Amino acid sequence: MSEKITKLTDFPYSNPGYGRKVAVVGVGSAGCKIAAQLSKESKLLEHFVYLSCDDHDIATITKGEKILVSATATGKSSPTHVRGLAHERIPELRQMLSDSDIVFIIAGLGGCDGSGLAPLVAREARSKGAVSVAVLVMPYIFEKPKHFFAGVALRQVRDLATGVIVIDNDELLAQDMPVIDSYALMNQKIALALNKLLGSTEQHEFSIGLNKVVEFVKSNSYSVMCVGDCQLSEYKQAVMEAAGHFSKIVDTSQASHSLVHLCTEKSITMKDLSASIGGLSGVLGTGSMQIEFGLSANSTTTTTAIIMATGFRTTKFDSYDPIDAALKVFAGNLEQDLDDSPRYESLLSDLEAE
Ligand SMILES: Nc1nc2c(ncn2[C@@H]2O[C@H](COP(=O)(O)OP(=O)(O)O)[C@@H](O)[C@H]2O)c(=O)[nH]1
Ligand SMILES: [Mg+2]
């Protein structure tokens, strides 16, 4: 009997899933937590890799492959330093990704691990010719000392990955909640959003699907993902709440295309759906933005709207890397290779002291 070969175009309907053709790499503390949550929610994504310097990040993970980069001897002073420590583990990472045509990289930026290692994973994916999609969680506005590392890493990943999806921690959740609870809830939200957009297999739902999402983010512009929650019957308000976050992160007029997934009750009608989603082009883009949508009609508690929009040439995070902004004046002066970045990072102490 001939073995069935799963093609990328089978997604999301292939059964059971994609095996090692699609890899999800969780990097650093936030990245590992979000990837682990996604692995619990997704029935289709099967190949998870966890990469961190901190054994806490991977100790409780039971499924998937793990690389623990040792930083015990020297500590870790910067993302560049962590990248150096990870150098000897690159062959292992390469081996883990050897069958993968698409690599999702999930990281929170601003610390040393995610910021140091996400660009490295993107570079590995690129060098083997895989498509890489980075899902990058940006630090809170109050985490000022983390902004510089986050800004540098964002630029590096953007240069190396096929597509970048930015998530702003500041815009993800109400602020009046204990931090520990809020991180867990945020990670759940991010995992839910990715799972629903990429393709879910539950009853009463249809998804935009992995192929379209990958095509969508393949561009030089940033993609941004925001989420809104409302009471069950308030579909339009949930969409508007999610849409309202964009103006804090990007110039909304630059939106060229958006994907919307609504998780709501079974009784939603086509009229409700078009009224809710139709309002979006008044908030994003200049009236002609393309919109595609998916629907999960099996919620009994709240309506959640997930919006991913693309076409943004800049985000508020571009100013997190002020040296890059300054160097843009001198064309050709930008670093060509990742590990030139000590030049910038060594300036961090001066910046932080300001
Ligand atoms: N959404 C979310 N963000 C987190 C979480 N943990 C940390 N962050 C954010 O991610 C950024 C990087 O932190 P962390 O992942 O701990 O750093 P790393 O382990 O050195 O990569 C921080 O600035 C936080 O804003 C988390 O569990 N969920
Ligand atoms: Mg950490």
C-alpha cells in the first residue's frame, strides 16, 4: 500500500495534521509558554520545538523537542551573548527543522533569550529555504529598559523572516488584573487566535487556514494581530474593540488586507456577520481594504474577535531601536550580519541611564 503524502495544500483538512512539515518554535520564556499553550489547543500543528536558556521554561513541557542553552557558567548579559552561547546547539536545531517547510517562531521580545534566539531561528529557517513566520510579542510600554533589545530584535527578525506578526502586550488585555493571571490569559488569547486563524477542526467552524495566513504575512510590511472580547450577542462591538487597538500601534490608513475570525454563538446570522465585519473598513485602511473571515460558532460565554491586518510600513516599535532610526540617515551603514549587534547593544547602558 502506498503511503499517503501530506501536501501543504491539504491543510487544514489533512488528518491528523502536518507532522514535521510545519514546525512551531517557542523561544524564551514567553515564547515557550505560548507555544506550549498552542500545542494544547491545536490538533493540526504537531511539531513543537522549545528553545531557551532557562530550564523553568521547558521543565514542564512533556511533548515536543527541547534545546536548553546553557548560560549557567557565564550568565547572560545581552541577546547577542545568548546567541553566542547557542552557537554550539545550531546543528541540533537544524536537525529538528530539517523536515519543515514552514517554521513559526514565537517569542516575547525585550529579554535576552527570545530577542537573541528568535533571529537565529529565522536565519536557520531561511538558510534551509523554509518559509518562516515570526509571532513577536512586544514588551509593555512601562518595561522601558527592554525596549531597545526588543527594537533591535524586531528589526533583525523582520530582515530574516518571511513574515512578521506583531502583538502588543499593552493592547492585549485590561490592565487591572494581577500580572500572573494576565500573562496566562494573554497566552491563552494568543494561542486561541493563532489556532483559529491557522485552522481548527471543531464542529461549527470554518477557518481562514494556514496557507492563506502564510500568504498574507509574506510581505515586507508588518502584520499586526489584535483581539477584542464582548458579551456573546455583541458581535460588532467585539470586532470594533479589536479594531480599536490598531490605532495605538500603527497608522491604520496603511492597512491593505485583513483576516477576521469571530468566535461566537451558534445563532449568529449572515446579516449579523456582515454588519460586524463590514464596519471594519471604516476603521482600518482607506475604504478599499480586503477582508477575509472565519467563524467559530460554538462559544457559549463571550464573543471574541481576532483581527490580523497587514500593509503597515512602520509600527510604534520602530522607535524602540533609536540607533537604527538614526543610522537610516546613512544608507549602507546598517549592520549586515546579526552578530555585529554588540555595536548597538554596548550602547544600551548609556540609553538606559537616560
Ligand atoms: N504575552 C506574554 N508576554 C510575556 C510573558 N512573559 C514575558 N512576556 C513579555 O515578553 C517579553 C520578554 O520576556 P521573556 O520572554 O521573559 O524574556 P526571555 O525569556 O529572555 O526571552 C517581556 O518584556 C514581557 O513583556 C508571557 O507569559 N506572556
Ligand atoms: Mg526568560
